Amino acid sequence: MTIANVLPMRIFFVVALFFLSGCATMNLDYEEPSVELVSFKVLPVNGFEQNFEIGLKLSNPNSFELPLNGISYQLNVAGETLAHGVAANIPTAGAYGESRFVVPVSTNLMRGFKVISALMNSQGQDISYQLKAKLDINIPFVPKLTVIQDGIIPLNQKSL
């Protein structure tokens, strides 16, 4: 092998190492967004399926936009899975901003009976819920992100 044949190969490896080291030292200052349940609307029953609409708020604590391909989610109430769903066309959350959107969820009536039973057994006490959302963020090299939000549904409201 002559130097003329080896030189292009060595230059290629040096350039490749330069670009790889640049990617490794790139610091993407990324904070996980949060998803909050902000509304819940019961829709008419369709056969053995109960449909709902839930309002979600996605908060973006980053200095860049978070465009989303889609979201899948599950809503647990009183430790029981109540409903689940998927949605596409989620609005982009701007830098240091938020996006609000409404998504459909559905449950079969058998799951609903488990939740109703848990609510009846709560004897008017507050009920816990958990929203688990998987976000498909449309940014290269950012994996799907699972966000979990726990909260309380206040059932024991005292009037003044």
C-alpha cells in the first residue's frame, strides 16, 4: 500500500472522530416537560363503552419548542385503570410555554364499575388519580418520554 492509498483513509477517520466527539460534547440542556389533567367531561355511552374527553396541559420548561408527534395516556382512579387513549396532532409547546388540548379517552363499562365501586367504598373521602402519559417528541435523538402525574379528586368539599 502506498501513502497515496492510505492517506484518504486516515483523513476519513480523523474527520469521523472529530464529528463524533462534537456530538458527544454537545450539551442539550433539556428538562422533562410536565403533563397535568385540567378537565374531565363525560360523553354519552356507546354500547358497552363509555367515552370521555380530558383536558391536558403540557408545560415546557425548556428554551426551545417541544413539537409532538403524538401522545398515549392512561387514567387510573382509586388505584383502578379507568380509561386510556391515544391522540396525534398535539399542539407544539413553545419555549418556556405550555399547550392545552383536549383528547378522547374511553373505557368499557366493566372497568367503570370497578371505579364506581371504589368511589362508593371511599365514603366521601378524596380519591386519588394517576395520569400516565407517553410523549412522542419530534426532536431527533430524544426518546419517547413517560410522564406520570398523581393527584387528588376532592370529593369532601365543605361549603362556607
